[in-house]
Amino acid sequence: MSDLESAWGRLSDDVRACRKIDNLISAKANSISIEHLNVKTKSIVDGANFAYLDFLSKASIDDLTDENLKKYSKYTEGMPLKNYENALDLVPTLVNLVSLADAIPLKGSKLPFDLKKIAVRCKGAVYFAPRRFTAVQLAFDSPRSRVLLFHTGRIVGTGCDSAIAAKLAVARAIKTIAIESAVHVGVRRFAVINQVGAVSLGSRLNCDAFADTHSSTAHYDPKSFVGLAWRPVSESVCSEIYSTGKANLPGSRRERQLLGSFSRMAPELLRHSANPSLASRFSEDLRRAHLPENHTRQAPRASVRVDTAVAEVDKEGVASCLWDDDDDDEDDHLCIGNEKASNKRSFSQMSELKDVKSAEQDESAFGDLFEGF
């Protein structure tokens, strides 16, 4: 049997199977049974999973060594990568970009825009709950983005990974609106207002130790959020990093700001990781950029200080006054702990008095009731 005949036989079998599935959907005779359909579906899914795992096992592993990555340096001439000369695998990448622009009405269009008309005529437009969110959403696959048009003329673009892609997404949105809904607008004052970068340190991070060391600029509360938030004073980005070493870097408006800020923050993050020797890949100046004095914190975290103060008050019942100039002069100042204790005693006495009065009133009421009988 030739290859053509075998291929034709497989096609015929598939067509007959599809007809049986169609008869099952339309409840006709000569249909496939549900049990047979489930078995066939499971076999196809398992075959696809095995094929994917086989593909992953045979795929080549990316070479992320500095020698291989330096071959692509000609494509990054305008980027400040000098600080990452020995750590090119720690260069953050842009994963999301938020842009802002103003739409100017042209050729008979006017403000405010009729968003309902645009949403009805534009293919794939989303416009729901206008009382809560008055914007038409246009989604695109190339570049993968979402453009929001408000009735005031404000245009917001999200989801892009570069400024060029954001401009292209806005241009596609304007073209779609002009062709499909006959609303012609122009764009001015395009600007990037926020960028989000992503990076992996390649090592686990000790979030508790880092938060203790940088108690004034870092916040870590695993009960409310599993990640550590660190915003140094002089940096343009905020590091939202997890114990696995994955980090998000929002807050910048230029890629140059993102790369420069993280090059000064990465050595300090690596110093508190499971492999602190990785920090030596950066220069001495970068390692000292956010290094605290004497490598120890000057004060405990805010949550620790609050818990300690509450424990002292509960233990002794007396809290020292914050503004005392002379410890011997006790007549001029009131102690917070004694005042709270007296308030608690007076409150308990009042509650006991109320209980006694209510009991007496109940007895008198029941006595009057039984006297009538």
C-alpha cells in the first residue's frame, strides 16, 4: 500500500468518526457511545501530553553564560549594560508598560465620544458597566495589548513590552475606530507613565533577614502578602520580590531608569540570598550603594516594636511617658498604664452595678406579676 492510500484511509476513518460524533450531538442513529468517546478523548489528550514531554526532553537548553550573551551586545548598544558586565543573566526584562495619550476629534467627530456607538460597530470591542467604568476596550494580538478609550478623549494602553509596541497598539486602535465606526481622531502627548520589569535572582531569598536589616525601607508581612516590598530612598523602582528569587520591578518610566536602579539593588538582594557570593559579580561601588551601616539594622521592624511595647504594658501595667524630661518628677506627668488600669476597674464596677440593678428590676417585675394571680 502506498503512502497516498494509507493517508486516504486515515482520512476516511476520521470522517466516519466525526459523523458518529455529529450523530451523537444531534441524537441520531448510528452514533458513537459516550463511553467510547471518553476513551478516545483521553487517549488523544495523553498522546498530546507525551508528545509535548518528548519535545521538551529533546529541546536544547539555552546557553545563558556571559560568553554567549555577549554575542548579542550589538543589538543593545543604546542600553546601559555596563553595570551588568559580569551578570548579564540578571538584566531585567520589560513585561508590561502603561502608556497615556490624548485623542483629538477630527472630521466631524466631537467630544465627548459616543462610546456605545464605537463599541457596537468595532469588532471585538468590550464595553460593559458604563456607570462604573466608562471606557471602550480594544484588544489586539500583535502586539499583544489592550487599548482603553474614554469618552473624555483619554487613551490608555496596557500589556505591551516596549514603547514602540505601545505606540503601534494605539495606532491600530485609532485605525480600527476610524474604519469601523467612522470616528476619526488624532493623538498627541503620548507618554509612558509606568513600566514593570521582571527578573530572577537564581537563588532563594531570606525575606525575614532582609526586612530586619532594611527595616526603614522594606516591608514584609507574610500573613497579608507573601512577597517582600523594598523601595530604597533614591531609586525609581520598587522591588516586589518573593522567597523563590522571582522579582517584579514596577515604578520606572524609562528602561534606563529600570536597569540603573536594579543594578544598585541586586547586590544587596543577593547578599541576603542562599548564595551570597553571587553579589561579587557586581562592582564594589554597586555593592556599597544600599549597604547598611555595620551590616546590622539600627532598629527593629515596626511590627516588632509594637509587639514589644504591648508586651511590656501587659506585663508591668505601667508605661513610661514619652515626653518625660525628668524621671524623678512623677507628679507632673500621668502614666498611661495606671490610667488604663483605672479605666478598666471603673468600667468593670459600672458593669457589675448595672447587672445588680437589672436583677432587682427583674425580681420586682416577677413579684408584681405573681401578686396579680
